[in-house]
Amino acid sequence: MTDRTLNIDTVSKAGQEVTVAGWIANRRDHGKLIFLDLRDHTGLLQVVVNPKVSADAHSTAEKLRSEFVVVIKGKVNDRPANMVKAELSTGTVELEATEINILSEAQTPPFELDETKDVNEETRLKYRYLDLRSPRMQNNLRIKHKTTSLVREYLDKKGFIEIETPLLTKTSPEGARDFLVPSRYNPGKFYALPQSPQQYKQLLMLAGFDRYYQMARCLRDEDTRRDRVLEHTQIDMEMSFVTEEEVRAIVEGMMIYVVESLGKKVLQKPFPVYTHEQAVQEFGADKFDLRTEKNPEVFAFAWVVDFPLFDYDQEEKKYTFAHNPFSAPKAEDVDKLLKGEDLGDLRAQQYDLVCNGLELGSGGVRISDPQVQRKVFEIMGLSPEQTEERFGHLIKAYEYGAPPHAGIAPGLDRLVMLLTNEEDIREVIAFPTTASGQTAVMDAPSPATEQQLKELHLKIDKPEIRNPKSETKSNT
């Protein structure tokens, strides 16, 4: 449709003949005149259908219902001054229809599309393609696109290059369960979907790329909540030959650039810095909100630094990593680490970015010494054989000249949550999973066919599902 005019562009075409296309958002019959609200991705346009101008167009307009897809030809007219609608981007004009063609009819939507926030989540996600037509959801995803564009623009200017890393990878301890993918070529073996590209981005530093980023898809089999879903996108970054302070400066500049470009205000520049100990003492947690008034237009960023290197697992009676097993200890703690002394008091070169009560991202200086890395795995309880089997590839890479490197991975979806003033991360993801892990629109997870299981050499051993009612009857 090469001659199509977008709704927003009609404001500069008064007196001209144009062709517009979109969905019927509303139809109003006023005697012989029919008024249509036509919606495209740029907004609403009022269309006037007068039988004296076109009897055929009027006859077609009588058949129109909500969400019909149409092409309309007509003349753009200025509205009278007393009829201007300032709240509409096209409120100064209207289209006088001369021809209407129905491209697609529509059933009555299961809910009103003006505002869908209060619609049942299951219904919204079943009909997510309709939910996404609402002005709020359209705005949310366009802000997400703009945010992504600004991030890329900023990092490109800072000498970063965008590199994709695999989705099929090896299971790795990153704080949550892995999603596993069986291999047809290697029966009994599995890929893992990445919880993050952690090891790959470190390998890219060893490969000499110096500054890397990507909008990384991350998948974690963990309980969902308002700021956490099974899959999300993070702004994954890694840099060589940098200090912790230099990484924070890059990220700080990026956040200020993005937030202010989108018309928001940053509360404090530079961002205040709290040690982990200070944050816990002052706020009772390592994520907090520095705003005295909860104004969504204000972004109160802060850094939390000097996290513990290890946490002690009371159940397992052993130390485990606090953030991830690749975080470097503070320089003054390396000797104690290698000697296995005062493990609970060792600090990591680890830093979190918080904003308005949310943890936006976590990062750290990485271990680049094979001896230190092996010692961390030893303290975690891995045998030399287990370390070699699970991480030998990375430790081997360290032996071929490893530059000091560090990085961070701010959550894109969480950042957009704040930029759109949404309380749930699902409101800024096009097709999220429900709280119970069901996919939007498509019915997944779903059973595999017998043929698929056979090809993968898999058998399903379902847990026995107890029936409380039958147990009650048998016990009476």
C-alpha cells in the first residue's frame, strides 16, 4: 500500500485526498452521518461518512463493527475551532470519506481495548494480540524500543561491539535451575538454555574484543514475581583492562543518557555509592528507594558495592558463591582466599545498580587467575574432576593470556518497567508467561508426541498425583 498516509500525517494534509488504513476503534451513528474512529499505530483519526458525499461509503460504514480492518479514501478537512480535540494528536483535522473497503471483519473482542490492565491475566494473555492493541501496551513497547535504541547508540559511541552468543549451551551454576534441552544426536545428554551469557562474554574478552554488549535473552527456571519472569532481556556488557570504577562510570553515563532522553529526571549525579554493609544497616536490604516522594518521573539510582564473596549454606554446611562463582575477591583478600581463611569475611569486587527500590543490574570484576578460580570451586565443594568437567574450558582459556575484565548486566525489562511506571514486568514484554509459567497465546508447556520422545530417547515418569477426596473416603 504505497500510497497509504499514516493517521498522524493527516494533520499536515488539509485539503488533500489521502488513503488511510487501520482498525475501527469506534463507530457512532448521528442520524445520517456516521463517525468512525480509525486507529493505526500512530493514533486515532476521526472519519466522517456522509451519504451526500458517497452513498457507497455510507452503506459500507453501516456494516462496520469494532476492530474491522479497513482502507478508507477521502479528503482531509480542518475541524472548526470549537470542534478541535486537543487530546488527540490528529485533533485538528478529520477525514471526509469517499470510499471504504473492508479488508477483514472481526468478532467482538472478549474485553474492551481502551484499557486492559484490570482484565483477568489469563484472558489477557490468551488474547495477547488484542491486549497489545491497547494504547498503554502500544506505548510500553514503543518506549522499550526507544530505550533499546538509546542503549545501542550510547554503547556504540563508547567503542562497544554487539556480539550474539549461543542459546544452546552448557549447564552452569548461576543461582537458578536451568531449562534443559535434550540432544537427539547425543542420547542421554542435554543442552542448557542460558541463565546469562556469563562465560561466553568472559571468553570474548579473552578473545580480545575489549568491549562487548548484546541484548541478551536469559532463561531461568525460578519462581516468578512482579519483577521476575521465566525469560527476560538484559543489557549484557563486558570490558577488558578496566577497573570497577570505570565500569560503573560507563553504566552511569548510559543510564543518565537513556533516562534523560526519555524526559525523566535523575535524582543524584553522580550516583551515590553504599557498601553492602552500609545499605543493610541503613535500609535493611541491598535494594532501596532514595526518593523522599515517590514521583515516577524521578529516577534515584545508587550503587551497592563490596558484597560478601561467599554465603554460607546452613543446610549443606558449606560455602557457596554470593553472586556468581566468577566474581573476583578484593585484592587484599586474595591471600586469605588461597589459604582458606576467614571465608565469611572476604569481600568481592561486586557491584549492584539499584533504582527506585529495584535491583536493575549486577556486575563485577571477574577472576582471571586460574589458581584463584580453582580455589573458589574447591571452597564450593567441587572436586578437581568436577571443576574440570564443568569449567575446564574456561580455566584452560585463562592459561592463554587473560586480560583483567569486568562487566555488568542491567535488566532491560526492569528499566522499562520504571520508565513506563508499570508495577509488573509482564506489562513491558510482548508475550510473557503467566505467574504459573504458561505461555501467552500458545498453549505451552504442552505434551510431546510419542514420536518426539522416541527420537530423543526419552521416557516420561510422571509423579503420582494424589486425590485428596479419594484418600478421605478410603480413610473413613
